[in-house]
Amino acid sequence: KDRAKRGVSKKDSCKPNKAKRKTERQISMQLADAWMSRFVRAKNAEYSNGIWVCKCYTCNRYIPIVMAQNGHWQRRGYKKVRFYENNTRVQCYHCNCTQSGKPEIFELNLIKEVGQQEVDSIKKMAFEYCKDNVAFYIEQIEKYQILTEKIMKKKGIPQWWK
């Protein structure tokens, strides 16, 4: 009776929750994203008051490296620029998630930092085709794992992820 009142049939409430298994491509993409994010945060990290912090690219707040995120100016759905270093910068959760990355401020900061020509190039590149298969993601994983480890060793940053 209670289910009927809420508009839920007995059939719906008793269905087993089957989690969809991720494909090898999806797992590789997720791991490549994780290493790219670690790289961007390590590259921009500085030691302050006993902790490693990063400065948000769009609001200039300092946040612990653990809480920092890898923000993308051109969204990650554009595979060609997903792992392009000039398309990514450290952002806080508020700017990256609740403010959708603040693309206007991100773009202005990028123009100041890398120039209008590079920003135009990123915009154009975003719409180019990119074959994103497992091999592509494995290449990104290997690249950013090596770069991250080098930067962390050089700066003396301890591993902050599990």
C-alpha cells in the first residue's frame, strides 16, 4: 500500500541493483585523467605553512594539493585537448564544479599567460578529431606518470593520493 501511494511498484523496488562494468577504454581514460590531474597539481604546487598548496587559476585562492582539481578550459569531452597542458590548470572545487570552470576568467588568464595565438589554437584543436582508444590512454598514463614522479622528486612532494 505504501509503495502504491508513492507510485512505486513492487516490481521496481525489488530489482537487484546491477552495476554496469566499465570497459577497458573507460578504465584507461579514468586512470589517464588521474595522472594528468596529479601532474598539473604537482607542477603548480608550492610549500606554504607546512603543507603543499596550489593556487586556483580563476579565483586565486590557495587550496591544499589534496583538494585541488585539474580544471579544463575547453571541456574534457574534446579528446584532442583533454590532455593538452595549456588547456588545463589547477582550480578549486568551487570554481571547477559549482561555477562550471569559470571559462571566461580562465580564457582571460590564459591569454595573459600564453597569448591570444595559443588560445585560438586550443579553440581550433578542440574540434579536431582524436582517436581515443585504449592505446591512446595508456600513452597518456605513461607520459604523465613519468612527468609527475619527476616533478614530485624534484620538489620533494610526498604522495598525497591512496
